[in-house]
Amino acid sequence: MRQPYNRMEMMISVASRFLEDNSIVVVGTGAPCAAAMLAQVLYAPGLTIMFEAGGVGPILPAMPVSVGDSRTFYRGLMACSMPEIFEACQRGIVDYAFIGGAQIDQYGNVNSTMIGDDYDRPDVRLPGSGGANDLASLCWQTLIITPQDTRRFTEVDFLTTPGYLSGAGAREEAGLPPGCGPYKVITDLCVLGFDDTEKRMKVESIHQGVTRDIVDENTGFPLLWDDDLAMTPAIADEELQVLREQVDPYGVVIGRS
Amino acid sequence: MDRSRHSPRDGHLANAPDVDEARDFFRQKQSAQMKSKVTTVKDAVSEYIDDGNYIAVGGFGTNRIPTAVLHEIVRQRKTRLGLAGHTSTHDFQILASGSCVDRCDIAYVVGLEARGLSRIAREAFESGDIEATEWTNAALAWRYKAAAMGVSFLPIRTMLGSDTVHHSTVEEISCPFTGITYLAVPALFPDVGIIHVHRSDIYGNCQVDGIMISDYDLARASRQLIITTEQIVSNEIIRRRPDQTIIPHYVVDAVIEVPYGSYPGNMPYLYYSDEDHLRKWLDAERDPDTFAHFLDTHIYSAADHWDYLDTVGGTKLLDELRKLEHPESWGVN
């Protein structure tokens, strides 16, 4: 019998499958970092993990609490600076940005600035862009990991981090570097990509035990569906074991779901 | 996306990027003389930080932060400060606790990364008490860099197409060579920069171990620069490894030795962050009376950083944090 797992463990396990070996990824705090660490153990031993504060290629002894703490360059290849990391992204050398987010719309635009309709008096003030806008503007492909419900999958109150903005060609029209944008959105229900013509979110696979109705009910905008809709491969015991024993033994990320 | 969204902006430019004025200012300071700049935290804060000043804090929120100076700013009840919110997490939380800030260039505030959101920091923005202007981490890092280069702006390829642009002070420009679009971000010259380092000599020649974050440029962009250091070392130690010097004495105004100066933050190779204390701080914020008592215990009634360390567990705690910083020793006891 397969081991039970929680929502966070599932999202991290699925997300870890999308990073190619011998590529470069800049990760945010929490789930994105855990997914990259898991990928490095299971699928992509040649993955170079970068952190925006300047850590490059660490052998992570445990989950960092901050993307700037000393674990992000523990036995690393380089301890450099924030400009060095973002300039590498701007130069086109970084394959993946890996981020989370509070709200996300059908074009993959993310809000992490504020909830409400008055910027000067927000209902909830959120942290702001941090490096998310920069990473999603400059890295070739952006992976986004977030739980799926109608509160999160909706029109964004504030466009902090660009997805495809208003659709195909809009990023280039706004002046962003051509040829990049959101690649996959990994949720607790499914994996979404973006269709070629409209750059709208398209369901590519649904997780074990999830139905199309459940996905639709938890989404605040119309979704496109892949003609070859697949079932997301089951979470393997090996993924859970590595995640729990090597990646996050203290439950910093997976313990909170 | 509607391009008109890129024109009028309601962000507020805290300091005009006047590079010629900055040149004159830096020339007048004449701080190239090799003289001791050693002082106390108390004196540095009262001498260099005036109400209304615009300040910038080095490190990364809970990593290599100048805690002693931040607490002293609160103790001296400085007000109406402007702040560069460049991954400002616990540092902002401290300043918000003392209601010291009334305007902020935001790249990242309010949150403490994986630890959650600070209620006191959130309320400072939600109430409208702090005037906010939006940026990104790269944009603020490059604004420091422009100032450090002595140019009034830099062209960047981020923020484009986002709502961040409408609450910022950027201008869209075209490259004169290729015609491609950039956002011009203005140089940022903070009135006072505050940076914690591993070692400095009495003149302010500083060395840092580990990541620099944005401190190379921040040090050079700041009109006045306060350094706290784990250790004051002899000038000879600096001269043995000048390749490790990242801040030269001629940009430094004050040097204060503050061992464990980044506590409760992390200091690379020396001690890890105190996650229990950071959690207690977040929890205490939920109740005004509890929080007032918390601040009184840890800041207002503490004379200095050593006093603060005593209130949280003293040398026993510091030994634990030193051990946490060295994963290679975790299996050994």
C-alpha cells in the first residue's frame, strides 16, 4: 500500500519532476526550494540551484529558512551578490524561475503585493515582489507552485509578477525580453501549462483522485483542457522518502500543510 | 497590455538622483584620512541619524543585519524615517515596532519569508501610516548600483508590464542603439546606510564572509555609512588579505564593535538565526499589551546589545546558535 501524504508533499513531489538535468534554477523560499532540492536528488544531479541573495550551488544540509541564510551557500560553488544573480538572469543564462504566489490569473500573472481594491488602504498588505517579478521577467521558464482554490485562482488585485500579461505577445509588447514566460503551474489538484495561441492556462494532467469538476469548482476563471488530458503519475514512495528524510527532515515546509 | 498604463505614476521619489550634488557632497566629506572612526552605537545613532532621514539597511532581513543600531533607533525614538525596503523583514519589523518609518520604497516588507507575516508591519501599511512606493529586489539593488557608479539612472528589463510600475518612480526609455524598451530606475543615495560586517579595522576597512547581497553598492551609495562589526581587527589583518576588503575606509563614517551584532539574525560561519525568538516576536505582536511588554523587555529597558542578549538567553543560547551554524558538527556532540 502506498504511503499517505499531505498536500504540500504532493505539490513539491510533482513540481520536482519538471526541472531538467544540467540546468540552472533560481528558487524562492519554501516549496520551490524544496522541489529543487528533491529534483537534485532524484532526477537532476547536475542542477545548479541559485538564491537571489547570492548563494550558488550549495550542498544544502537542511532547508534554508531564508533565501539569504548561510545554508544557501553551504559548501556552495560561489557566494556572490544579489546584482550578480539578477544580472545572470537578465543576461539569459538562467533556465528556470521557481516561485509561489498569493493570487494567480488565467495568464499566469501573480499578485503578492496587496489584496483589496484601494492600493493606499489595502485589505491585506502582502510582502511585495521581492525578487519574483525580476525572476519571472528574466528567466526563460517560470514554474509556479501554489494550492488551487477560487480565492487564489482569480483575477489579480495587483499584477506584481508578469505571466503572459493580457495574452500572446503582451510581454514583448510591454518590453519584456522575448521568448520567456510561465511554463507550468503546479497545484494540489493538477498541472497546468499555457496554450500556444492565447497563452491561457490549460490543464495538462489531473492528480490521482481528482476530477474535472473538482478542478473547475476550485478555479475562478474558465480553463482550457488538453485534448490528451493525462493522469499525473502517482507520488512515489521514493519521492516521499527523500523529501521527508533528506530534503526537509525538520518539516519546515512539508510540516505546515 | 494597455501602454497608457505605463505613463502617469503615483509613486514618490524620496531622494532626487542628483549626481553632481552627490559628487560635491562626497568631496566635502574628506573622509579619506586614516583616522579612527570607532564610536558607540548610541553616539552613532544620535550623531548620524536625524528624524526625517532616509535610511538603508544592509544584509537580507534576518541575515547579517545591524540589529544593535536598529534597536537604538527605536530607543532614541527616531521618527519620520524613510526606508529602502530591500528584503526588509526583521529589520523592518523592528523599525515598525517603534513607529520610526513614515515612507518606504518597497521591494519586500511585512513578511518574514517562510516564517509568516508580521502583524505590526502589515498594520503600518494597511492603516496608511506609511507612504508606500513599489519596486522589486533587483530594481532597488540596481538603484544602489547606479548611485555607486555615480550615474543618475540605470536601464533595467524587469517591472515592465506590471502594476508595480504605476506605484513607482520609473520612466520607460528606448535604447539609443537598438531601440529596445527599458525602464529607467533612478539612483538611490540613502542619507544613512547601516551595515553589519565580520571584521573592520578602526578606520572602517571592512571584510565580509559569505554572500554580499547588495552591500557592495549600498556602502558606496550611502551619504553616511555606519558599520557594526563582529570584531575590530588591526589594520595589519586587513592588509594581509586586501582582496577580501569589500568596503574601504573612505566611505565609512562610524565603526562600532558589536559581537553577535546580527542576532537574532544569521551571521554566516558564526551563528545561525534564533528561530524561537523570531517566532516569539511574531506571536507577541498579536496582543498590544503583550507586545508592549515584549518591546520593553527586549528594547526599551535594555541598555545595549549585550543587555538584549541577556534577556533572551545569554551565552548558553549563543553556543547553541553557533553549533546550528555548523552542519558538519550536527552529528557530533
